[in-house]
Amino acid sequence: MNIPTMADKAAEGKTPEYLFWVGCAGSYDARYQRVTRAFAKILIQMEIDFAVLGPEETCNGDPAKRAGNEFLFQMQAMQNIEVMNMYEVKKIITACPHCFNTLKNEYPALGGDYEVIHHSTFLQSLIHEGRIKMKEGGSFKGKKITYHDSCYIGRANGIYEAPRQVLEALDADLTEMKRCRTKGLCCGAGGAQMFKEAEKGNREINVERTEEALGTGAQTIAVACPFCMTMMADGVKHFEKEEEVKVLDLAEILAEDME
């Protein structure tokens, strides 16, 4: 897709307005790479001045911190801060709520003070400004969509309306789960749970959450987080509904129906 890196821009004597922080999932997870491409496609189409760190980007440190390894987290954070400050980064956009929360709320104490924007908020602002326009009678028009609140953009940072307003631009039938917004149920992967086996119990959290989503009758489960996407997609597979119900990120949904 010919995405410029911060190093490329620096070599030209330029500083892009935004750093697109891709994140580990967006870089390495085959499914979430499609979200990265969809969001980058939107940024390019909207002529947003952005770049990525490319090979200079490393994990933000969230999994280490949530798992209790503060020392490793600070090592990872300091390395990233040093690189971003070298490039005089001021604004960061990311599609990962875990990256968003860590960069926004935990990097300032270590010398990394940036304006950090989650992609749901950024996409909503582009729609609100009239820059993103949707096709008449797009592929989601009139279809039932339910949105799963990510813990780290929802309860942790109070972002509830932006992702819903993105979906409302589709003229789709947004159907809420009983547990949503401040009472939303975690997908089961936060707090470094993504990287370990679940504790013993009667039921997996993602199975329970997916059952709620399927109970709305929605044909699309919209998410805004790579961990949520994995857990909800696994839940859909558990119920053998992969053909009828799709789990899609907000960026993929918009990219499909933009003019």
C-alpha cells in the first residue's frame, strides 16, 4: 500500500501530523492485518498526513504491565518514547484500545506526552465533518448490527457514542445487547488474559458474550479491538454461526461502503 514510515518522512525533512500506531495485532495477526489495511485505506483516501514507525515500532508494554511485570513494561515504554520523541510525534491514532489506553494514560508519567486518538473517535470525526460519505443503499443498509464495547475504550476511557455514531452512518439497524455501555461484558481477553489459559469455571466468558450478541438477531457483530475480534469470532465459531454472522471492525465496515 506504499505507507510512509516516520524515518522516510524525516529523511525528507517532514513531520507528519499523525503517527498511525499499528500495534502487535495489527502488524502480526493475519485477521487484524485486514483491519490495518482497511483503516490505512481510509486515511489515504481522506488524504490524512500520516506515517507509521514500521520496524521501529515495538509492543507498547500493555500485556507485560497487566501481567504484573512493571519492569518490562517500563523498558518497552521508554524505548518507544525515545523513538517517538526523536521524530517529534505529537498526535497518535491507533485501532487498538489497549495501545490507546497505555499510550494515552501511562506514557505521560514516563516522558511520553501525546494526543492519542482511538480510531473509532477519529472515524466519527471524519463522518461528522462530512469528509466520509457513505454509498446510498450500501451493503449494511437495513441490516441488524450489534456493537460490543471494548473495556479499554468503554469503561476505562468513557468512549461509548463515537463507535455507535460510526455505525449509525450506515443507516443500519443498530441493536444493543442487554449488557452494553457502562454495563458491557468483557470479551474475556483483557488484563493479559489473551495470553494465558482461562481459569477453571463453568463457561468461557467469550461464549457467554457471543450468545448475547447472537440473541439480538444481528448479522454483524461490530468491534473496535483486536482482542475483542478474536474472542467474539471464536465465540461465533463455537456456535457454528460463521456463515450467518460476521465479526467486523468499524474500519472494515466503513471501508466497504464509503463513496
